[in-house]
Amino acid sequence: MQSDSPPAGDQPSEGSPPDTLASDTLAAALTRHGIDLPADRAAQLDRYCRLLWDWNVKLNLTRHTDYEKFVARDLVDTLVLARHLEKGDRVLDVGTGGGVPGVVLAIVRPDLKVALSESVGKKARAVEAIVRELGLKTPVHHCRAEDVFARHAFDALTVRAVASLAKLLTWFQPHWHSFERLLVIKGPAWVDERHAARELGLFRKLQLRKLETWPLPGTDSESVLLEILRKEQSVDE
């Protein structure tokens, strides 16, 4: 799902000097995108970026290794998620990788109770070190999300760039007693993925709602935030 293509109008052309972005700052990228954050949260995000990019030299945690890509993709996606979470919600970020959206969500919404799951040991240890350096009270579970449900319950699961809808719904089908709703960020292929999941009968007891769409930088397409609920929990739009 992630794309390294820069948003039209926000980045230099291909002929621009390669060090243009190297001299960029988080503050400048936030201004370009019209994002206003409290100073302490912006400072935490800046520190997160630097820690993530340091770890990225050793591990493949992200392809978004400059402030423009971080803000245009990672932060924008996370802020959309944040608009659809209630104060105090217990959130599990599934397959967090380098911590997007989970760590970013914990920084911009400190009222949430965010936990992270990552089944790849090296990535889990890296994001745990990042969380520790940031001083966040964000548990990191070194396992698949399904294993976390044996001990914990959540109001919402957040998922970005992990798997198709069919795979996600198959994995979580036995565990709906452990969480209330699934919030999934997808690209334009989500319609085909929904069709494939329906063909497999995975939506018989579930309802999908499209909560919000926003431009996918560098393309003519859109990202979408999907909410999946058990039918008895669904709310009429």
C-alpha cells in the first residue's frame, strides 16, 4: 500500500538536487500540509522519525525516509484514524512494523490506550526500543495479534498495509469477542478485496462502512478508511 511517489506540487521535480529533501524539516512539511500540532507532540514526532530512520539503516522498517513522505502518508493516515477513535479507546495496531500508525497514534492522541503487535522478532525489538526511547507507555507484543486476544480485549484494531481483507477477516473471524471494530486503511484495490471476501462468505455476520477518503499522494486515486463491525453492532448511516 505504501508509495514513495511524492504529492504533486509538494515536491521538487525529478531534476531537482538530490539534497533538497535532506535539508527539509518536520515543521516545514507540517506547514505545507496545513497540519497544526501542539509543540510537544510535533517534537515527539520529529524524534520518532529520527529514531525510526536510524533503525531503518539496519532493518527495512519504512520506505518513507524523509519528512515529506512521513507527513503526506504516515501522519495524514494516522490523523484520519484519530478522528474516528473515542477518548480512552483501547487500540491494538496490528502488524505495526516500524510503528505506523500505532506509535504515531500514541503520540498525537495520548488519551488513547495504544498497544502494538508485531510477529517479526527483529521489527518488534526495534519498535520496542523506539517506544522506550520516546518514553511512551505503549506495550509491544512480540506475536501475532490473534495471540494477544487470549489476554487482552480492545475497542478497535487498526490495520495498514498488512494483508487483504479476505486474509484479515479469516484471521480475526474467531476473535470478535475480543474487539469491537476493525479500522482498516486501504488503497483503491479495496473494492476488489471486498468482492473477494464476500465471495468467500466472510461478510455474512459483518458489515463494512466507508468512513472517510482522502487523496493518495502522487496518484489520481484515494486512500480509504474502512470500518468493519459485527452486524448486531452496526449503526445506520
